[in-house]
Amino acid sequence: MDRLLMVLFVVLNVCAVLAVIGLYLYVRRITRAVKEIAEACAEIRRQAIIVGTDVRTAVDSFNQVMRATQSTMETVGRVLSGVERLTDGKTIADAASKVVSTSRSTLALIAQGVKEAVKAFKTAKPNTAE
């Protein structure tokens, strides 16, 4: 019976050692999983910062595009307003009358100059002393 108790004691000790080893391996595996989770969380945090910066840059760029578009639309509005005024008959008539009056005065000045030149040639005495 002593032998049986001794065998039973050895078997129980072996089972206990195996249980401790299994528990150690299980805890080690859990520790490794916790470390991987911590590393994944740190990577997610780094990527979130990068994405946040990219989103902020994209929003700033969008705002700049919107300001440029608004400015362009205001310019187009002013140009269209000018085109509307140009297509108005009064503006075209005013511009045409200015051109005609300028042309008349220029032609009158040219005619006057030609008349004076003709007078000068008629009244000029030929120089025969040569």
C-alpha cells in the first residue's frame, strides 16, 4: 500500500507540475496578446493623428477653393454686369457718338492743315538766287 501511495503521490505531483506549466504557458500567451493589443492601440493612435492632420489639411484646402470660387463668381458677376451695360443701346450709342465726333474733329484738323499748306505753297516765293 505504501507503494500505491507513493505512486499516487508521484502522479499527483506530475499532474500539479503539468498544471503549473500549462498555467504558465497560458499566462505567457495572454501576456503576449495584451502586448500585441497595446502595440495595435499605439499604432491606431499614431494613424489617427496622421488622418486627423490630413483631414484638417483637406478642410483647409476646401476652404481655400471655396474662397477662390466665391471671388471668381463675384468677378463673373461684375463682368456680366458690364456686358449687360454694353448691350444696352444707350452705352453703344454713346460710344459710337464719341468715335464719330473724334473722327470729325480729326478730319477737320487734317483739312485745315491741308488748306494752310496749300496757302503756304501759293504764297511762297520761289528762290531763284541759286
